[in-house]
Amino acid sequence: MLIEFSVENFRSIRERVTLSFVAQRGRTSAGARKGVLTNEEICHTFPAPSQKVDLLPVAGLFGANASGKSNILQALSLVKDFVLLGGKYGGYGGQFGEFVPFRLDAACENEPCTFTVSAYIKGDFYEYELAVNSERIVHEALRYLPAKARAPRTAYVVDYDPESATYQWALEGGRGIAKGHYELRQSWLGKEPFLQTFTKFDAAGLSGFALWFATSFPGVGIGEKAVSDMFMAIGFLKSRPELLRTVASMVRMADTGIDDLEVEGGDNGQPHRLIAVRHTSQGTVRWPFREESYGTQVLFPLLAKVVFALEWGTVAIVDELGANVHRNLAHMIIRLFKDRATNPKGAQLVFASHDATLLEDQFLRRDQIWLTERRSDGSTRLFPLTDFHPRNDLDLYRSYIEGRFGAVPILPTPSRLLSPDKMATAENPAPIAGAAAG
């Protein structure tokens, strides 16, 4: 399970921000006020004994447009894709083209994008660091703590030395596992994660960490990324008909009018085709799924992602949850992760959303809610709702809409919005529509 993810100097993110799945210690049922749920009643947690913490299965990001929510999710998805595909990873901007630094400060443009992932997998703790610039990996490290060990161990640490144009290998705390892979280190060029090469010849059980990356399906995106997700899901589900039946059942229960799904093609290099099946009084009708409405087409990769994550206990990354699906369906997806009965393997969902109704009726715990704001320099600020120490009986929906926690758009009055010459400036701020309260 994901413990924390940190990112620095990536797109709108300048300073290091950290998204945490660590549950905060909450009040038990003893002494609870009538009608107020405890944290555990709102959402169960999974224990990580070696780290002495409990981990949450859901984290949601809320904030105004262009505040950086999507960039945080994109950073996590990008690292996972890069570790999984390595030198085969091209993305939409080339192998390193998507590692874009914060460009509103010239000092950041020549600095690498930096990522840190900590995870708890089958009793073992892992911490992975990756720093990438436009040309190569400049830093990579893997540390771990086996379930029965007393002290963390270092698998490898490598840094690029620009003066000598070589990589320097540091083995902290003694011998280090990487000492046994001299030839691998000598042939490594920094064009793909050493983690990918290292785990192929692993003698210490560290391949489980790379496998965790591999089975965590890439994020559901929009535009071209959504198309890519669709093809990946279709191809995989053809080989797992039982999961296809599950996805088809969920699509049917979403009241789309579709009764079943089938996958055709995929032979002799031909692309897979998803077929929508409907049963009518005149018989069964089939047609290409791409002829369904846009909202239905978006629904398929989203539900496929949910099924994959729950099946393998991995992480599902969903951007704009609720943008193209009904409120009730968004709630249902989150409940699948919140409920221990439907999520026994510790799958996790991290999503971004503008749907403030997800904050109603104690649906999410306070420590599951994260907020994003855009600073005056254009960079993203990420902070947990728990910074405000809200009570469990506080109306989060109303408080958020009123701007009590920030992370809402600051808009001019309608008259100024339609009069560009009267728009606010730093010297002449406009009156705020829906100004923050409290």
C-alpha cells in the first residue's frame, strides 16, 4: 500500500509537496456524540505494524481549477509508468519529455524533477527516490525494511556527476546488495530506472516492489490518455473474462442500458474491439462500444481500473472523478474502496474532484481530504484538511463552498468578469464573489 508520495519541481509544483495515506489517530466510539461517526466508522484502515501506522484506502484532492490537483496525480502516474516501462516508455513527449520542471522560476528549469514513493507491501517497507532532468536520471535510490528486520537497509544509491559525466554508486550502511551487481551498474546508462534492471536479477526479494508498480494500472486521464487507457483495459480484459464480466455488470448497474460487454479481435496484430450488447424484445443487438455516448465511454476504463485495483490490491489513480459520471456512481466507487468486504486486499484510490457533494454527510474522513491552492508565484500548495482541526460533525460541504478552508476559486463580480478593462489588478483588487468566510 502507498504510504506517502512526494514530488518537487514538476509542472506547477515548485516546493516539495507530500500526499500521505497515513491515518490520523481518531476518537473511538466511546464518548462519541449522537449521530457523529468515528473515523473508523466512516472508513476502515489497514495496519502497517512495522511502521506503527494505519493506512487509508482513499485520498481525495479538492481545489480550484489550475491549482495543481491533476499535476500531483500525473506525477504519481508518470513515475509508475516510467518504472514499469523503463527505456520503452515514450509518453506523449518522448522518454524524458514529460518530466517538466516548474517554469515560472528560471532557477528551477535546470533542476531535476524529484519524486519519492514510500510503500508497505506484504509486511515490508520500501522507499524509492527518483530525480530526472530532460536528459537522464540524475539520482535514484531504493531503501527497504523487511518485516522482521530492526534497521532499514540500502539496496543502492546512485548519483550522476556532471563533471566526470559518470554515475557514482554509494552503498550506505555497509556492503549493500548492489555490490553483487557490478556488471549491471557498469552497463547502466541512466536512461531507464535501475530498479527495473536490478529487480530482474534480484536475490533479496525486492522484486515485489517493482511488481507493485507493474500491477498498478496507469491513471484514468482525459483526451488522448483516456483513449490509451481504453485500449489497455480492453486488451487485458480479453485475457481475464471473469474480470470482464465484473466490469460489464458494473456498467449495467450504472443504468447505461448496456446488458453485456464482449471483446473481439486482437489477433494477427489487429486491435481489440469492445462490443456493447443490448437485449431487446426483437433479439440481441451488438455494436461497437465507441458508438456509445462520451459519458459511457469514459465509464468503461474507470470501472476497469477499479476492478483491477480491487483484484490485486494496488493503487487506482483517477482524475476528475465525478466530471463525467453521476454523483451516485462516484460515491459507489469510493464505497468499494472504503468497505473492507469489497476491498480485502488493501487497494487504494487517489482521486481529484470538483464534486463538493463528496464532502457531505461524513462520507469521507477528515484525514482523507486534501486541498490544493495556487500561490502568488503560480506554484501549487498541497495541504490536508486536518490542518484546520475540524470536528467530525462540522458541515464540510458548506464550509468548503464558503471558502473557510481556502482551495476555492476567487472570482470577480459578473460585471467585472464581462468587462476586461475593469478586471482586477494587484493595485486595484476586485470585490470577490462568494468571499471566504471565517
